[in-house]
Amino acid sequence: MDSGSGDGSGFSAMDDYESLIATTDAELLKRAWRNEKAAPEILQFEASLVRRSREQIQLMEETVEEYMRSGIDPLTVSLYQMDMDRTLFLLRSYLRIRLQKIEKHMFCIQKTTELWNRLSKQEQKFAKRCIEDIQQHFEQSVLSKLPDRYKSHLKQSVISEEDDMVPGPQLDTFVICRSKSFLGAFQLDDSGEEKPVDLEADDLYALRYKSIKPLVQSEQIDLVRVYALL
């Protein structure tokens, strides 16, 4: 009886530890970086997480400098340095991926309120500068030499009803994803033609991003980079 109780408390402690690890800023930053890299569209900017990560990096830098001055064991200093470098890499990569998406889909993001509101203030300024620069470049190099009906950088001609020169993210792209918990039967399309998929906790699925987009936004599903499965 005592033995069973001990085993149960052991499993409970392990579950609590894993839950704690999964919610640390380092793990949250890794998750945000992984989702951003795998998603075909730009996701909501993680403002609070980025701010805390920057503060954590600054604190770790000060700690490493203090340890070096105090003659702390080099191995301990090295471990702190490695932890700081890892966090710095994830933060820089996360921000760089977002800038690359903005450069690729700047016009689509600008004209789509939902996407525009996902950007930070700094990213919005960056997007505006990119758009102004590319418009000026198009005007000077090409558009000024074309007939008036073809001078739009958004449409092929004045008769076009939509902005058919504006590339958008490919939401039909297949992504590898993992459900955080049991979600039950999930309908993959609005038409109901495809069979529902039972989304089990921690199982991996290859699904169209468009069908699971709401689950990614609500943080019920994490995206997984393909190479991580190899």
C-alpha cells in the first residue's frame, strides 16, 4: 500500500516537473520559434515573451560577467554562457523569420487587417519602409515606362478586379503538427466531405495548415519542423 502511494507521488512529481519545464520562457520561446518557422503565414507577435526573453538575456550577460570577475568555476560560467547563447539564437531567429515573411508578403499583409495587426509596431514600420522602397523601385525601373493601364504594382491591368499581383501565404500547405491534448473528432474542412480526424494528445499529424489554423492560434496544437522527425 505504502509502495503504491510512493509510486503515485513520484509520477505526480514528474508530471508537475514536466509541466513546469513546458511553461518556462525558454520553452515558450522555442515553441513560438518552431510555430513561426513552420507556419506559412505570419503569426501573432509574442510581445510579452520577447520582452521577457530580452530581459533574461541581459540578466544572464550580467551574471556571466560577474562570475568571470569573481573567479567562479569556468565550467559553471560555460554552462551559463551556453544557456544565454541558446536563448539569444532562438530570439534572433524568431525575429528574423518574421522579417523574412514580411518581406515576402508585404503587400498582402498591408491590405489584410488581421495580418497587419499581428505585427509589432517596429515590424509595421519595417513593412512600410519595404513597401515604399519597392514601390519606388518598380516605378523608376519598370512602371514609368508602361502604358497607364499597366502602371499598378498590385494589379496586372486596370481591368483586374482583384490585386492579382499580390502573392499571399499558401495556407493549403501541409504541415506536421502535434496536439497538446485530446481534442476528439476534428472536421478538416467546412464542406464536411473529408472524414473527421481524431486528434489524440502528443500524436503527430500531417494536415493542411488552413484546416488547423484556429487550433494553432488558440495554442491547442503545436507545429513541428519536418527535420525534427528524422
